[in-house]
Amino acid sequence: MSRIVVLDPNIVNMIAAGEVVERPASVVKELMENSIDAGAGSISVSVLDGGKNLISVNDNGCGMDPDDLAAAFESHATSKVKNNLDLRTIATLGFRGEALPSIASVAQVRAVSRTKDSTGAHSIEIDYGQKQAVKPCSADYGTTIEVRDLFYKTPARRKFLKTRNTELSHVTEQFTRIALAHPEIDMTLSHQEKELYQLYACQSIRQRIKELFSSQISENLIHTQSEEKGLDIQALLGRPEIARTNTRFQYIFLNGRFIRDKFITHAIREAYRGLLEPDRFPVVFLFLQMPYEDVDVNVHPTKIEVRFYNANLVHSQILGCLREKLLGTDLDIPAKIAPADSRIPASNVAKTTGPENQKVVDAMADFFKKHRPVQSQHNLQFTPGKTASARTGTIIEKKAGAVQIHESYLIMQTEDGFVVIDQHALHERIIYEDLRARLGENKLESQKLLIPESFELTDIQADAVDKHHDIIEKLGIELEPFGPKTMAVQAFPVLLSGANPAEFMQDLLDLITDPQLTRDTDKLLEELLCMAACKAAIKAGQRLTESEIEQLLSDRERVQSSSRCPHGRPTTIKFTIGELEKQFKRT
Ligand code: ADP
Ligand code: MG
């Protein structure tokens, strides 16, 4: 009997779904792209439970007649390419004819569609690949596709979905990418029936960036453009002061499609060379247009990677265009307090300038709210020349101490104003400096754990532990085998007593298996120390006792570079009386 069989189409679709449908965000991406390809001027996305329960995408595009509605869910059914010549000049976002059948093979789907010239709409339902007949129904023209309970019959895959908030953040990221690539379309995103974004087609791209991120970002972008040899570049380049700790804020679009490309990322990095600290990454929005035949988009199932036929030319043109603009721009901007009206909307905080800035603004607002009555009661005048304590009266009772606020920040009076200290960032720096100093002398002092903490590891990770045993030993970590694919931490460094040993080991395993780091021992050690400091440091949201605050402040005096955490974020922000006087319109 022959062993080889041709797979059932539904299994084929489920296999394709493995590549195309990873999580609710992938469904959002595929459905929004279909709406764009259908010529929609308006797209609404609505999700429940981070998309795990429901993803619904509605558009006013060309719609489908009943035959197309049934055909759309067949595998490799597409209206976008007809022959191999079309494949060379793909102008649409989709073309593989895989998304709808894949999605419908791993969820409950209902699609309703109506073309512009039809008098009525039609609907179809598919449950885990089981297709029902197309039925007439009533609906406006355009298409609505609802996807319920993704992976509900495949518990192994459902288990991989993360919490509602994590899934929502992936959905938001996909929505953001598509919204940036297509500012000519009205778009809305709702979660639990609450509108998160309402973006209008008439907006400028800057306005869209402001709504999707923050005014801090949109106001600190420098525009440049170039058009040469068929490559059209439009770029919005973030000023160095809004640079980030990773490349997440580099949005690259090619012919209306969000892509990741290592050549372009490299060109961006080169363009900012010397303008940023080495561990900072610029915010960049790059919009590229080039002839469709100069690039192959058929190299990746979700098309996030493309192949340029002349990658060197693309690299050099982008580098030239960006570098010329950056070098010709005065980038030396004096630091200033953000005006109250540039506050970041709360819903955007996590994905924009990072919660830290919003927290400082909130902390400031809170601080002033608490202390304003005291000020007006005493009718204090800020008179330059007088001592700080005389000028601030009872605002800060302890001169040398500090008022922990929001269980995250310390506020301390200084000679000419006050400083806000990020307790986590400062403690991180202190631990980092101590780690460096001690490691320079010897291995770290460790203590035996009362109960060894076990952790699982793969073969690759076990190899890496073997390979880097000297670094692990030097850090004061003692490991012993603890059964199949399991090890246990027997002793852990005293300096890192604030960290959980098993969690720490997970991060350590990530770092020692990162191919980029293992090639460079110095960089690996540096990353390990930063990670260790971060894990062991007191956290934001942690209440501190008086003596802990005192300890932190005295350590601050002791360590070098206490103004920045090891990742380069500030630990301290200074506010002068002069700035306050200006803000309160006293001058
Ligand atoms: P692809 O986009 O690669 O063609 P899909 O499986 O995503 O494959 O979609 C199959 C077909 O269904 C598309 O080619 C298109 O003709 C039709 N279709 C899908 N979504 C829509 C929509 N929102 N409006 C109109 N037609 C659609
Ligand atoms: Mg598609």
C-alpha cells in the first residue's frame, strides 16, 4: 500500500494557517489588507477580549457577489493574480489566496458582503473549515468579516495566546502599521466596544502619527524626501532626543506595505551615526515607493520581508537622503518641560514615549495639586537670590530627604529647584556599578539557596550554559543538573538578592543563546550586567521605607554616572525654580 496521500483541503488550510495565522493580530492584518485591496475608503475594526473572542472588520469596499463569497474561502482562490506574469508586478497587498481559507479553518467565521450594484447582501458561515451555503441577508454595501473564538478546537494553539492586553497590543501594532501606510483611508479600532482610535482620511501623516503615538513624537520629526532612479523616499526622522532603546519605533513602508529589512535598518543606523548614544535607536517613519517589478514580495508568508533586486542601491539612496538631512539640521535643542497640552493620551502611554514620561508628568501634576493650597495660603513669591527653602516654604519639609510619590518616584529639593528621581532607574545604575566594580576584582559573592530553584532548558540552552560556564561562575551562580532537561540554581549572588533566580535564569538563557551577543564576549557581559541590574533593582510601584530612600540617595552620591540608568535612560530630571516661574507665568 502506498504511504503517500494528497492531503484533504481542510488540512492544507490548517497547515497554511500555521504560517499565516499566529494570533488575533494576524487576522486583523489579513482582513484589513483585504479591505484595502477592495478599494475601501473606510475600515472599522472591532475586537473583544484582545481578539481572542471576536475580530470584526467592516469596510465599504467593492464587496463580493454570492459566487465570489463562496469562492473566497477556497484555498488558493484570489482575484488578484491570474498568471505568472502578474506575480512579477504585484500591486495589491494580498495575492496568495490563503488568508480567508486559513482563518476559516481555525475559527468560526461569518462573512457578509454586498457589491455596489447589487440590491441585496449575502452571507456565508464557516466553522473550522465546515462551509455552509451562501444565504441572502440585508446589509449595506461593502464587506464585514467576523472571526470568533480563534483556535477554539485546537487547544494546543489556543494555549499559546497570551493575555487580553498582550493580544490587544499586538492588534494595535498591526492596526498602527496599516493606518500609517494608508492615511488616505478612514479607520477606527475598538476594543470591548470602546473606541481606541478614530482616524480620518483627511489627516496629514503627522496628525496620524500624533494620534497613534503622541504629540511628543509628531512634533519632533524632521521631514525629508528624495526621488532618484525610480525610488521615491519620504521620511520623517525623529530628533535624537526622542530616540528609543530598541528599533520598535522604526516604521518602514514599501509600496504601502509595512516591511522589515536589515539593509534599510542598517542604512538608518548609519545615517544617525555619531548623533546618538550607541544603545539608542532613532524613531523613523520611512515611506518608500518603487516600481513593483524592482522588488519581490513573494518571499515570506506574511510578506513582512521582501527581496530588492538592487539592495545596494536602495541602501545607499536611503543612507544618502537621511544623512544629508540630519547633518544639515540643527539638532541641538535645549531641554524643556513639556507643556501641559502635549500630554500623551492615557490609552497610548504604553506604546508611545514609554510609561516613564507620562508617569513623570502625572507625578508633577499630582505634586502641584497636593501642594498648591500651601502655596496660595502663604502667597509665596519665588524671589531669585533667596535660599531654596525660604522660597518654597513648607512645600518640601525635609531639605535633604525625598517625598516618594506614586510609589515610583522620589522628589528631592535642590539648591535651585528640585529633582525627580526614577527609583528603579537609579537603583539599576547603582547595582550595575557595584556589579562592575566587584566583577573587576573577583567573582561575585554568592549565597546558597535554602531550596534550590529549578528551571527547564532546551538542548541548545544547555549547550550555551556549558559554553559560558566561566561567566556564569563569575557571576556567583552555581548550577546543578536536576533531572532531564532541568537544572537547579544552588547558589545565587548576594548583590542580586532582589531578583528571582528562576526568572533571572530565563533571561540569562536568552542572552547566552542570542547569536548576535555570543560572538562578542564584552557585549554579552555588558548585556548580562544590564539585565541583572534591571532584574534586581527595586521596581516602579514599590513602596520604600524612609531608610531605603536614605540608602538610595546616599548610594546615588557614591556611584558614577548616576544620572543615567545602564540602558541610557535618565534616572533624574531636574526642574529649576526659573522653569517653574515660567510655567506659572510669574515672569
Ligand atoms: P488574497 O487576498 O491573497 O487574494 P484572501 O484569502 O485574503 O486572498 O482573499 C480571497 C479573495 O477574497 C480576494 O482575492 C478577494 O477577491 C476576496 N475578498 C477578500 N476580502 C474581501 C473584502 N473585504 N472585500 C472584497 N473582496 C474580498
Ligand atoms: Mg488577502
